Amino acid sequence: MTRRSISRRTLLRGLGTVTVGLPFLEEMAVPKAAAAEAAAVPVRAFNVFFGLGIPAPLQQEGFEGVLEPLKPLQDKLLVMRGVDHVRADEKGINAHYDGAAAAFTAAPPEGEAKAGGASIDQMVRRQWYPDGLPAGMVPTLVGGTFFRRSRVCRYVHSFNPDGTVAATMQEKPRDLFERVFGTVETAGADGDENTQRLRRSVLDAVVDQYKFYTGANSPLGATSKARVTEHLERIREYEQRAFALKGKVPGAPEVPAGSRLLHGGAADPGGEGIDITLEELTTEWRLMAELYALAVTTDRTRFGALTFLAAGERIRLTGDYEYDGRRVFAFDDAGQRKRSGSGGCSHEWWHDFDEKKTNEQLRAHAHLKMREVAYFLSQLDTPDALDPNGKTILENSLITISTESGDGRHNDVKRELSGVFHAITGAGGRFKTGQLLDVKAEGLDVYNTMLATMGVTQRLGPHERAFTPVDAIIA
């Protein structure tokens, strides 16, 4: 019997704007005879940003130091040290913002609301999808958990060629969920917006199609039917977490509660920072990371950026930090600094960095950032994230991980904007992975080498500047 097949782009479409992607199923695999006729693995590019940076001397310790949480993924990452963003120095601002604007663009900022040019993900998107992505997709998905808000480049990291943001930042789980899977609105008796919004699960809108794909006439086999059921149950779980559902009325979840974290101006009161526990921070971030990964694994989006803490982030973190079954540190920024306000924020550990000292608090914060970045990456490296070529989305995508500085002290711009941590994934075998490489190259050349290797014909930076390829990163 000839096996029936369905496209990886198959989506469950429901009422209004609801669109739910399916996981990869064996019926989506391209037969060998047709492999040459189909682009089985889509081109994807994402930028992952974490705030404050990793001082260059600590990067030299490799996976035995603050990079330890990346070690389980080391075979699928190329860690690049010695990347120079000094060209992004913008007099009169500071390297927190300059470095953040340079991340993924290699250009200085252009005012307070624009970058100096396009970001890597958008360059790749325009090359590979000049006529737009397939119908029903989110063209660019930008999300994150952050609090420092002055100047857009601190927290948004996906930009159009003119430097404008490529998509609206989604900073609450419920907003990210709605951006990806749409909303269902039903009129409430009292007409109140809060009672109208999401009175039903988004999955209720695709129930008929779900029944088809799991029923007797489905083109799917028993294994794939079970995967569809498990996949939609996982979406339901994320939905309930995103909307903090406390229970369900018959056939519908309760009206959702808001995010537990501060947002907007309340999250950055005069730049003085906020008090937050480790549990509060990581609980919301991990939900955001899981939802973002879900959007990627269901092929709802292929381009965008995700932020874990903004450039120059100011939080006063408390809580016991554990990794791999051991207690790493007890965070108490304000208590350990013996200061209130901005002076008691973790931000200050970077300004106090001294390569001749232990830098215990900074190390703990940097280690935590790597743990949370690794958490997101690992979501794209599971059996649910397999592409038709048998490799995971993590292996097939171009994911660039970076930050704002290679040294947190503001007394030397050249030092602060040099040695900026970078890591990239293999992009389907295009780049070397499994090593820590001292590239000692300008960020503009590193990025343009990445773009050229991805088949992008356009280049970042001034047209008259000569391009010097960084061949050491190419597989």
C-alpha cells in the first residue's frame, strides 16, 4: 500500500485568526525519490540575546567556567571568542547600548529607537523568502523577558534594513501565545472585554480538524495520531500556563490572569531597578522560551529574536541558584552590595569586574544566563523538534547567541566592545561546531561570513569597506 503523505506546512485552521501547527510526523517525510524535488528543511534564523555580557577573561575558561551550562550542547555549537564591535561605539551614549545595537547588526545605534541596519535573521529572511513566507506564518517573532527599557536596542534584536524593528516585542507569555496561535473572542453577556477574551481555548476552534486527523479517515498512522494528540495536549498545557488558568468551566478555560512580572514603566522605575526572585524570573522566562520553541517546532515562525534580560539590565535578584544537582550560589544583590536602588543591582557586579579577583557574584549571574539560554536551545533539540532530514531544528537552523560587551567596565570603550561573546549553531552543517574558537576578528566580518555562507548576496556595513571572510568558522 502506498503511504499517504501530508506537508510539513499543514496547519489546523480555526475561527478568526487561530492557526495551530502540527509536529513533524512520519507522513511528512519526503520520499527518497522526491527528495531532490522538495526543500525538506526550511531555512531558519534566530537571534538570542542575553544582557550584560561575559567578560573576555571568563570566556577563556571554556565549559569549565561560566559557560558550563552550554556543555551538554557543545557538539552543536561554535563558540566564538574575540569578536570586536568597536566600530559600534557611539560617542555620548555608553557601551551597554552600543554593544546591544551591534549585536546581530555589527552597526552602532541610530538614535534611541533604531539600529544602524539590518540584523542577521532579517538578511537571511529576505534572501530566502523574497516574496514572503508561506501563508499563515508569523513573519518575524520577537519576544523576551526583560526590564530595562530605555532605548529599544536594549531589548529588541531583530531589525529591518532601515534599522526599524522587524516586529513588535512580545514580553508577556499570553501575548506571545496569541501572536503565534491567534485569539478566539466570544461575546460576553456583559460585553466586558475581559469576559470576552479567550473564554474558549484556541484549540476548541480546531476541534473538527483534530477529530479528522485522529479519526478513521485520517491520512496518519497510529503513531502519528498519538503524536498529534500529545502535541495538542502540550499546546493546551502551555496555554493554561501562559494564561495562569485556575480551572475550566465546561468546555472552556477561565478568563486568564495577567503576567506575574512587572512590565512597562513599572518594570524600570527611573532606571533604579526592581526586586525579583529567581523563581519569578525563571518561571516566566521558561514559559516564554517554551512557547517560542513551540512556535518554531510547529513551523509557525522561522525568523526572529528572543531576549533574556536587557542590555544594562537592572534587577536586584534573590534566591538559591542550583545547577546539575548542586548549589551554585545564593543570590542577594542588594544585601551583598549593601545598597538600595540601582546601586544594589546585579548590573554593578559587571562594573566592578576585576580579572585579579574571584568575581563570585558576576560569575553566578553569568552562569545563570547560560543556563537559561541553554534551556531555550534544548527545546529545539528534542524528538519533537526533528526535521525531515533526521536532524533537530537546533542543528538545522542558524541561531546566533550574543550579548552587549566583553568587559563591563565603562573606562575603556575598546576593551568593553572587544571580546564580545558569540555562539552559533551549525545551520545544517554550514558552520563548524563542537569547538571554542578564538576568531579575533571584527564582528562585521564574522556576520558577513555567516551571511555569505547562508547564501545571502547582500552584506552588512559600508559598501566601500572591503570584506574579509573569517574562513575558520565555515565547515
